[in-house]
Amino acid sequence: MQKFGNEASNTFVRNAITSALLDLLKEKSFTEISVSELTATAKVSRNSFYRNYRSMEDILNDYIKDQLTTWEDGYKSLGKDSNAELYGSFFGYLKEHADFYLMLEAQGLFPVFQSAYLEKFGPKPEHPNMWAYTTAFIAYGTFGWIKEWMARGMQESAESMAAMLAANGMK
């Protein structure tokens, strides 16, 4: 049997818990899933859960932040810099993962996405005031578009969403 170091062990546990939660969410609502059921499905102990998370929402928050970081890193590697390309890519990412994000919306878990999104792309305490205000304006405005788009079932394509934003000042 292979032994893990602390960091590798925590990574293994976090991945197992995240995978288990995502699988369980395909079968039942978030409020029906207990920590006991989650840890049994993940084949980890309750202590492992509490060593890594304070709540089950934290699992989703971390998962979403990881997904947003993966998207952002991929987008940055393209070397593009127009807002239309940025928004097209971002709405494309959301559309590609529509099942997950629409599930969050349907289960009333969209505030978890909002928290992760704003933590990633919103204003930071260390920003100078004007930068923080501008970042807040853009981040919250974009979030409003995302929330409404998802609430309406993501009917428009990513390209249509980017074009609408560009036509309304986000060029």
C-alpha cells in the first residue's frame, strides 16, 4: 500500500470528496446530502472532511474557483485582449459546463457561484479605491448578466452573449 505525504493525502481526500459530491448531486438535492453520506460515498472519514472543509458549500466554492482558474489560465495562454473575446470565451466556458451551473441555479446554490466568482474576479482590499470601484462595477455587472442568462436557461449562445455585451459598451 502506498503512503501519501500530508499534502498528497489532503489532495486525494479533497478530490474524492468533490467527486462524490458532484456524483451525489446528479441523484438528489444538495439539502438531502449529509456529511455522513458524502464521506461514505467518497470512502473517507468524517475527520478527513472536517480537516479540509467547514461546510459542504466550501466544496462547491473550491471546485468553482478551481474551474474558473483553469478557464482563466487557458484564456490568458491565448494572448487575446479584447473584451469581446474575453466574454465570448467566458460565456463559452459557462455554456460548456451548463449542466453543472444550471443545477446550481435550480437547487438555489447560485450564491455559491457568486461568492467564488466575486472572490476570483471582484475587487480586492489591496486595490486602490478607483480600481476597486471599477472592478466592482464590471464584476457585479457581468455577474448580473450571467445570473439572468442562467435563470432564463442559457438560451443564447456564448457568441450572442459576447456580441450583446460588446454592443452595450463592453468592447
